[in-house]
Amino acid sequence: MLNKGVLRQFLAVLAGSMSMMNAGITGGWPSPIMQEMLGPNSPIPMTVEQGSWFASIVSLALILGPIPCGIMADRWGRRPVLQIVGPLSLATWTAVLYVTTFPELIMVRFAQGLLAACAYTVLPVYASEIAGPEIRGALGTMYQIMMNAGILYVFAAGVYLDYARLTYAMMAGPLLSCVLMATLLPESPHFYVMANKLPQAKRTMVWLRGDDTDSSLDDDMNAVVECITNEMRGASYADLFTDWVAVKMLIVGLCLSVFRIGAGVAAICTYASITFAETHMHVPANQLSLVFACSLLLSTLPATVLSDRVGRRPLMITSSALCFALNAIICAYFYADRHTGYDVTTYGWLCVTATGVLCFTFNLGYGTLYSTIICELFPANTRSASNAINTIVLTTACFLSVKVFPVIAEDGGMYRNFFVFAAFSLSSTAFCWLWLPETKGKTHAAIQRQLRGTDRVV
């Protein structure tokens, strides 16, 4: 029988993850409509260059949003910051129905990016703080699953709906988000302790544990209070840059942020339709994009099971190595198609299959475990700030990747994009092998003792 506490923690993270589903809808929206937007009957005419801005402006907003979101989460709480995402997302989709010019559309997309920044910055911190150490890895995959569910939803709807009707369909995510967050989202006990609201913290812990008669509850509560009190005493965000252990972990986090985007899945997701259009498959590109989105969602499930059994580090190493191999295969296909006389048109299925498997290998590690690892490496006093900084670097890399992907594909050939992705994945494999610590099954306090008890990072 499923433990009541585990069920409640799952439901709380599920409700919070609706903000990430909205982010997935926002990020995936350009892909199914990109060909329509660039075509002669576009509702808002745009050039290829403008199309790249249409797709990438969300990432630019994600660069600017994390720091304010992190500050708000530490000042007002994780719950209210997450709860504002649904209503404001609904407002942006309503605005899309009324914009008629490219600058207006870009402004709305920028606002959607700021809301996605709230999800990327606050949700991993929230999930890390409410989840028990024995299921933190599994629950940490939940928001990646929901983001991929959002991408799948928009890809599936995009097969059948045009620009206007698809916009109406996108409102379903924010509406569902408003309902679930209003009913299933408790505040983080860690935030209550940070705000010196100990009675509220204990009540929330009782609810999350599902048993107010558990004799270990008081011990767990005291451990949380002691851990956060020690971390907050005389601490500041400056510790991220003055404490040697914090600096090392920040470097680890920043490298993981770059390598996560460098694997290429974010750019492929944004431009799935134009990527698959070059594979010579006799299947509409949007239908192939739908298969890609299904792979993206289903491939997150194995990591949910394995993350708390196998461990973070082995999965990250395996994920990086396999991403390198698959990006190299896709690169070879597009290179042979453009620069050799060999006829590869009959092997389009191989390129599409490799792209689907790339989703699986990416989500085996980077796609599902990145945010969990980032939040596990830092103490309470710098957790929001460090996650915000890593989100800025992540989204800066994403912006650059999404911005240059169609330009490189048009000017130099699609294979060059995948050559770069393969190089980043190979570098990531070496990095995770040498410097990534293992955090499986440890409390936040135990992880900090581990990191400070040795000069070795691994």
C-alpha cells in the first residue's frame, strides 16, 4: 500500500510542476507553427531571422527572470511565487489572440519567458525541500515529466490546429495549474523555518509525512531547524563567491548548465519540424515532431525509477556518453546528405530513430536529474541564489543555442549543429566522471558534511 506521506509529497510536487508544464507549452509552441509563421499565409508575417527571435526570446527572458524570482521566493515563500504562474500565463495566451504585429508578439513571448523563469528557479528548490531523501530523486524527475508533457501537448495539438485555435488550446495548461495549485500546494517547511514560523513548519511536516504520531517527527523537525539555523547564521549570498566549497559547487553547477544545453535536445525541441523536414521521410514533419515529443516524455520514466537506486553520478555519465554517440550519428547523416554523393534518402528513418533515442539518453541523466543535483549541492542560505545563477547560465546557453540553430542550419548545414552537440556531450562525459559528486539518498545536511569533509569533489 502506498505510504500516505509519499502520496502527499507526490501530489504537492505534481501541483507545483504544473508551472513547469506551462513552461513546456511556452517553449514548445513555436515548433508546430513555425512553418505557418514563415509561410505566405502567416497570421503575423516574419522572416527566418525574426522567426529565430520568436523562438528564442523566451530564453532571453529566462536570463533576466531568475534573480528576482529567487529573491521573491526567499522573501514571500515558494508557494505564492509558484501560484502566480498560472493566472499570469492565462493572461499571456489571451493577449496572443489580440496581437497583430511582430513586436507585440515578441513582447508577449518575453512575458511568458519571465513566468517560465519562476518555474525553473523556484520549483526545483521547492521539490527538493519537501521531498524525503529516499524519494527526492524520483520526485525531482516529476517537473521534467510535466515539462515534457507540456511539449507533447502542444506538439499533438499543433498537428491538427492552426495558429488561432492552437492558442485557445494552450489555455488549458494555465487553467489546470490554477486549480491544482490552489488545492494541493503546501508551503515548504524549510521556508517556514527560515522565516522563524516553527508552528507552521511543523504542521506542514506532519501533513507531508502523513502521520502525526510518528515518534521520529520531532527529531526530524529539530534536525531541519538545526541545519537551517547553522546555514543561515551570519550567512549571505556572498558565501557563493567567498566560501571555497560553495565556489567549487557553483563551478560544477555552471558546467552542468552549459553541458545540459550543449547536448542539443533543447534546440531540437524548438526546431523539431524544420529538423525533421531534412530527413527525407515521407511523413509530415509535424507528425514526426509528435513522435519526438512522445519519446521525450516516455524517456523520463526510467530515470524516475533509477535515480534513487543507481545514483545520480552513474546516470549522468551514461547519459552524456550516449548523447555523444547519437549526436555523432545524426551529424554523420546530415553531413553525408549535404557533402557526399552518397544517397542517404532511404536512411531517413535512422536519423529520426537516433533523435528519438537521443531523447531517452538525455532524460536518463541531464534531462531529469540536473535540477535535483543543483539544489542538493547547496545549503539553505544560498540554494535559491545558486539555482537562480545556474538558471541564468542555463538559459543564456539555451538562448544562444536556439538563436543560432536555424542560422547555422541554413548557412552551413544541419550537420554543424550536431557536431557541436557531440563535442559538448563528449566534454560532459569527462567532466561528470572527474568532478560530479554523488548525492543519492542523503539529507541536505549530510551532503554538506560530505562536501566539507574532504577536498575531493567526487
